[in-house]
Amino acid sequence: MGCRQISVIVLFLWVFQFADKTVVSSAVEEKGTVFVYERAAVGTLDEDFICATLDWWPPQKCDYGTCAWDHASILNLDLNNTIFQNAIREFAPLKIRIGGTLQDLVIYETPDQKQPCLPFTQNTSLLFGYTQGCLPMRRWNQLNDFFSKTGAKVIFGLNALSGRSIQSNGEAVGAWDYTNAESFIQYIVQNNHTVDGWELGNELCGSGVGTRVAASQYATDTIALRDIVNRVYKDVSPMPLVIGPGGFFDAAWFTEYLSKTENSLNATTRHIYDLGPGVDQHLIEKILNPSYLDQEAITFRSLKNIINNSSTKAVAWVGEAGGAYNSGRNLVSNAFVYSFWYLDQLGMASVYDTKTYCRQSLIGGNYGLLNTTNFTPNPDYYSALIWRRLMGRNALFTTFSGTKKIRSYTHCARQSKGITVLLMNLDNTTTVVANVELNNTYKLRHRKTSQKIARTSQMPWVSNGETQREEYHLTAKDANLHSQTMLLNGHALQVNSIGDIPPLEPIHVNSTDPITIAPYSIVFVHMPNVVVPACA
């Protein structure tokens, strides 16, 4: 074999090996401008906008020949794990939604429950592939203690199929039998436990998943849940939220449901799995395609319009979003590349006035914020945590002039004056250098630091008389999009030997310098000295 042939083979192998990796150095540079509309917020979020789910799936849950749930179920999670506890505490608070496919097969071991309290058992001939399961009150007591200790806010998904019969056409008919659910809610109140919201059902709206309930009947059942909550919590404050329907968006179904729930509903929840099945070989192509990402805006806009045109007082939530359904995909939905999809979803949801966004999952499957077996944070955990610390409740309308490969979002800063800009570069070869302008015409002009500010130790962006901003650059370890280690300003984010979440330290940059967004990177830019009316 000649030298030229060997060289060609070596080159081919090199290209193949690094085909999915980030090119960290770039010979291509483009300029762009971030336009931030400063007058008013386009969306206002809940203080605890970031939410994550805990599911019921037992270890036997498998998809495409892979079993990715281990002991991540509500029923068998290790609640004493230090990393797990610390990961939740960092959000102070983290909103946790308890639910998923099997929630509509759960009974609660309350004093009046006469059936034996048995675990889920796999049976492929049954709805959802499992027998009825049970939540022992001993386990619930452990969970309540855990949530109290970590400061979590709990949204509990109730079994909405109780009492119904499922027809051959897939429709679940009959009224909701709330006897067991009401008994469980009474147990919660009698024992001074805290549940911040009760959600009725999982993926039973529209055409449903496995089975479905008509909108008019679901509205009647939601009113019944509101009556239970009002009655049981009449002497308790604050009263928990009533939430539904917890399923995929269907415009006609949601329109009827919201029109008939009267004022019984506080939040209407929908699920998002817009990337398709976890087995899809083109997940990364979708995530890095701006046109594909834009498609979900249609549904956000549609639900917002339905709410605005109805008499409901309910607000919009995303109650469950895993991107790729059937447990996601290993080394994609638990890797660095997924943060492009996840943060884009958080930004898009904010623009359309979505109050809460629940990620599937906190732990479990291949899309957990935490590793399913050892609880260490995956990249999206850190993306969520940085969002929580920097992005305030008011979302500002933002556009980007330049390459289509930049995704841009802006919020009022959370813990100080100013704004925080989020920029994501979906291109693997082009570095983008961007300036920020207000209202398309007014270029940011930075005020000189006053003597008072210069003396304030709490203003780390003031250095040697220069006004500075804070930047958080997120990249993949070894420039590999499949990496499960995220770098913050070049340093790996990893828990220490005692399970502490690492500090998230910014770099400080002169405010007059443009923002540099490297290929396949994510940048949060906190600009504390930029004052806009929407953030006043």
C-alpha cells in the first residue's frame, strides 16, 4: 500500500472520529447585532419558572432495547443521596412535578383504601403495559420529608382514570371517581404536609396517549377537583393550585376545556416532545436547525391566543418536556448538545408568557438533569441553574441581525439591575462577534461609574474605573457535542468529593467590548449597568 493511500485512510479516519465534535478554533468570523426592545416585557414568569419532573417508571421500563430508568422512580429513589439533595437545594426552590404515564394507574394507601398496596407489575397486555400500582403512605411520608428538607415545591399528578371504563375506540368514559384522591388530599392536610399544586391526569386530552377523555367531561372533573381542594383546604393557607390537563396540545380540545372549567383552573399544562422518538438518528440535526426549533413557537402562540380569547384565569405552563420521547437518547439528551434545545425552549416559552417549564426529568431515563445511576449533574442541569440565577421574571422581545445560527433571548436580570442576554451559536465553524442595541435605534451607552458605585464592594463589575459585565461561556469538554461534561469559561463543572455543586463563576469583560460567541457555544451575558424601562 502506497504512502498516498495510507494518508487518505488516516485523513478519512480523522474526519470520521471528529465529525461530531466542536471546532473550537475558527477561521471564520461574522458580526451581528442583538436588538433588545426595552419598553415592556413580552412575558412574565413565575419566580420558580424552572421545574423538573419525577416519574413512576420502574426499572423494567425499557425503550428500543435499552432500560434507562434504574432506581429513578418516585417509589425507589435514594432520597438520602447527598448530590441529589444538594442539586435541588441550589434552586431554592425547585418546582417538582410528580407524574407521568403510570400516574393514572396509581392508588393511594389511605386508611379507607381497601385494596392491597402492591407495586407496578409489567404486563404488556394491559393499558400502558403495567398493572395498577400503589403509593404507600410510608413512602409518601419519606418523600414529604425529603421535599421539606430540600425546599422543593411539589405539584402532584392525580390518577384521572379512576372510575372510568375504556371503550374499544380508546375513549375513557364516565365521571372521575375521586374518592381515593380526596382521601389522599385529606391525609396530606391532616398531617400538615405541603403540596403546592394538584394536577389532574396525564396525556388524556385531545387524541390522548393510550386512551383519552372528552374535553367536556374533563372540565367537569376539574371542577370537582377544585371543589375538593376548596373544601379540604378551607382553613389552610396558601391554598394549592388546581392544574390540568397535562397532555399534548389540541387547539379544539383546549378551547372547549378552558371555556368549560370556569374559574376552577389556575394553570393549563401541556407536554412537549417536539424532537420525535429517542431512537431517531437525526436528533442532533434537528437541535442545530434554527428552522426546526422555530416550529414549536406555533403551539406556544396558539395556546397563548386561546387563553387570551377565553374567560379563563388560568395561565400557561409546560408541565412536561423531554424533547425526545421514550426516555430520550443516551449521549444526546443527557449531553452538552441538548442544552441548545433546552435553553431555546426556556427562552421561547418565556416570550410567549409561559409561567412554568417542567423538564422531563429531574432524574430518570436518558433525559434527566441528573445522571440516573450516580446523581451527578448532566450539562442541562447547569444550564438550568445558570438560567435560574441570571434570568429574571420579565422577558424582553429580542431579535438578532446576522447569521441565522444565533439564538437570542433577553430578560431583566434576576438579582440586580440591568439585563441578561442569552446567545447560542449553532454553527460549528463560525465565531460571531455581536453588539447589543436597544429599540433598534438606540445603541447602548454605558454610564461612567460614579464615586458611590466605585466604593461599593458588592459591584464586582467595577474594576479600575471601568464598567464591566459578567459573561458565562458554556462549551463541551473536548469539543465533543456528546460530552456529558460542560465547561464554564473553560473549566469543567463537577461536584466535589462531598457532593457539593460547583460554584458558577463568571469572567468580567469591559462593557464596551463586543460579545464573542464561539462555535457550538452558549453565552449568558449579565449587563448590570443597562437600565431599561421594562426592568425599572
